[in-house]
Amino acid sequence: MPAAGVEPWTYDMTSLFPALYFALCILVALFGVGRRGGFLLYFVIAFLVTPIAALLLLIVTSRRRKPAVA
């Protein structure tokens, strides 16, 4: 039940933001799989900084190189 003086739709939207933020952090971390640091590092960066900053970091960093087969 929303607080007095608060529109019901705004109350529901504000409770959605943490879930959306967490989902974006997971999405960014999934893009980090296969890179140096992997899922966990990029999830922590996205959670502590912002998902947008972590996504920019992903763009700047390169993928992990696969060893050459001789």
C-alpha cells in the first residue's frame, strides 16, 4: 500500500529500480565472460560503480587471447 500523498504508479516504479540495476549488472557481467577477470570482476565493477561505466570498461579492454596451437 503506497504512502499517503504518493501516486501508486510512482511507488511501484521506485521499487523496480533496484531490480533493474541488479539485472543490468548481471548483463554487463555476462559480457565480461571470456575476458580477463571474468564474470565476477565485471559484476563487482558494475555493482560498485555503475553498469554504464563497467560497459565502457568492457569496450576499452580486449578479449583474452587463446593460446596458439602448434
